[in-house]
Amino acid sequence: RYFLTTNGLPIKKGEHYVQWNLFGPDFEFGVGNNLGIGLMTSWIGMPIIATVKKSFRISEKSQFALGSLVGTGTWAAPEFGGLLPYGSLSFGDRKHNVAFSGGYGAVWTNGDSYGRAAAGVAAMFRISEKVSFVFDSFILFPREGTLVTSPYGYTYFKGRRDGFALIIPGIRWHQDERSAFQFGLTGVVAERELIPFPIPMVQWFRRL
């Protein structure tokens, strides 16, 4: 696991953990042979997102995973929902690895729906016995939309969305075999500009 995305490395049956974030918890459970399910939310219970991931070992140092996230706005926005099926190809082991992910995110609200392709590149490298460098990214590709004409005679692209990306480099401190702490700085890429996000990414891992 990185800051936001995951890789093809399997979660073992009976291997459970929680990732505490500033914005809320993320629980992940190993329920079968290389099969994990999870639940993430905010401290106010909006949104709630369920996750599932099935991993496949290609070779000793390469893995592939298929997974999905599905969420709802719950009590605050019950008309809002989203789905993100994805695939992830990774190379390495639990100490040194790099992952390439791709998927398609769909969102629906008030009877309307739209979607666009997403991708990510992530990596983790152990630089000492207790410290690892972690890099994560999440990219939404632009969507052109549909050219329509308004009742007033002008044309515009309905559903058009600009490209967007999150880039997060950081450090993970492995406290022991059951817990870790990581800190990252987030940059937002929008309209061809890199904008630093003022709130750092702070997370705690704990095995359950």
C-alpha cells in the first residue's frame, strides 16, 4: 500500500490492517487466497467506499491485481455514487517495489453520470532498516465532453473535464512488524500548473 493506491502484492488470508488518516480510517481484511476486501470513510461517515482486490503472482518478482472501489455519499449526499474498477501491475517485493495502475472512474448524481480514465505510478524503496521512501500518484485524464447548442444559440462542451493529478512523495517509518507511520507532501497538477497542497498526508498503519 502507498498513500492512495495499491499494487499487485497479495494480502494474505487472516492478514488485516487499518490505515488511520487525518480525514478518516481505512480497514482492509484478507478474507481468502490473495483476496482482500475493505471499507474506508471519513470521520463523519461521508462518503463510504468499499474495496476489493484479487492478486495474481506472475513470477517471483512480478504481480498483477484486479480490484474495484465503489462508494456512496451516504446520509449527506445519498444521490451521489461512484465506481472505479482498476488493474495494477507491480514488480518487486514488500521492501522494494514499483507499480503501474489504470482504471476507469464513473460518477453518478441526480440522474446524471459521467466517467473518465485514471492511472497511477507508485513506488516504495527501503533506504534503511526503519525508513522507506514512498511515492504515489493519481491521474485523471481530460474528457472532451459533447458539443451542444444552448437555447440562446451558443455552443459548449457538456460534461467536459480538465486533466487532474495528485503527486505525493514521502517517507515511511517502520516502527515494528505491526505498525508504521508515513508522512507525505501533496502536489496538485491542474491547468498545467503544480500547486502545493497546504495539508500534508499523514497516515498510520496498524495490523489488526
